[in-house]
Amino acid sequence: MKGSHILLVEDDERLAHLVREYLQQHDYHVQLETRGDDAVARFDPQTDLVILDLMIPGIDGIEVCRELRTHYRGPLMMLTAKGSDIDQVLGLELGADDYVVKPVEPPVLLARIRALLRRGAAAVTANDEMRFGTLRINRAAQEVALDGRPLALTTQEFDLLCLLASRPGEVQSRAEIYRKLRGREYDGLDRTVDVCVSHLRKKLGDDGERPQLIKTIWGKGYLFVADGWG
């Protein structure tokens, strides 16, 4: 959304200034940091989205992601030249909402940014609440509580939970979930949905080996169980 505040953490000066100028031309406010430790120390609570390179001086992007996720729940995108599955899974496990491999064309990056910001805005502006036993999902406040205890979910985890809980007892395919969460078609290879489901299960106390709350329906997708929440 125009006017949003973006924290860009990138040590490649040419790329950093190119991205900052491009985003500023589209009416975004951009705070540029070239070191991981500076990004953590100077973090502005009003930040709407973080774009984080993996290989940066000071402390690396993985550690910055870990540090920010202790208090920042908004969308976080990793922008990096490293594209291995291990890097992607590690970043997503720590709370990244999207993973973009460089080089990336500015219009493509802008589209991904807009998709992340739209997801966050949709969660904030929705005004309904869902309850399943001791599980409470408040879309307006973007809060989740289980057994009266608040859960710290990332934006992507919250969106995934809302998506699954909105159709309890129905199987939703990986491709459908991916399309709704990421705003583009599933390529058959990206593990974002699987990693996010795994992370969400852990926070909900669901058994990853034999899940009873968010079930895997092999060959079809995932199913949210409405009556398993006490």
C-alpha cells in the first residue's frame, strides 16, 4: 500500500539505492540499512514491511530475522542471491513470509511487496472472530489465543490459520493455499506452505508426526479440524 514504511537491509550499495529509489518513486517510505546489527538497533516500530538480505555484515540476515521476530509481527521478505532449499527453509522457519532470489526485476519485487502488504491490510481490516473450543482467532486485532494464552504468529502463519479455519472440515490443496497466501500460482516445488504448516502446528501444540488439529490429507492437501480444540 502506498505510503507504507519499508525497512530495506542490503549491503550491495548499487542494488540498495536502485531498490530504494524505485520504491520511493512508487510512494513508499524506505529506511535503508547496510549492516544487520544496525538494522536491529535502529528498527522503527512503525515499519510495515522488512526486506532483508541474507548475506550482510554485522550479523547475517538469518540472525536479524530471528531478532526482529521477537517483537515484529509484520511481513518480512528475504532478498538474497542464495537460492538453495536449505536457505529457504531456514528463513521460512524463522518467520520470513516470502523469499526472493536475486537478481529480480524491480516490477516483480514491487508486485511481491504489494501482495505482502495487501495480506497484512486484509488481516487488520477484517472485523470477525472465529472460535473453536479454546482456540480464538481475532482477525481485527490479528491475535490468536489458545487456552487463554496468546500465541505469537508471523503474518504468514496467521493468514494460513485464518485460511484453514475459514473452511473447517474441508480439504484445501497446497496449490490453492499457495495461490491465496502468495498471490501467484504454485510451481510444484516451493515448500513455503509445508514449512508454514509445520511451524504453525508447533505453535498450536499439534503433533507433527501424527497431527490431529491440522491434518495432512496425502495427495490432496490440508484440513482444519474444528472439534479438536478442547
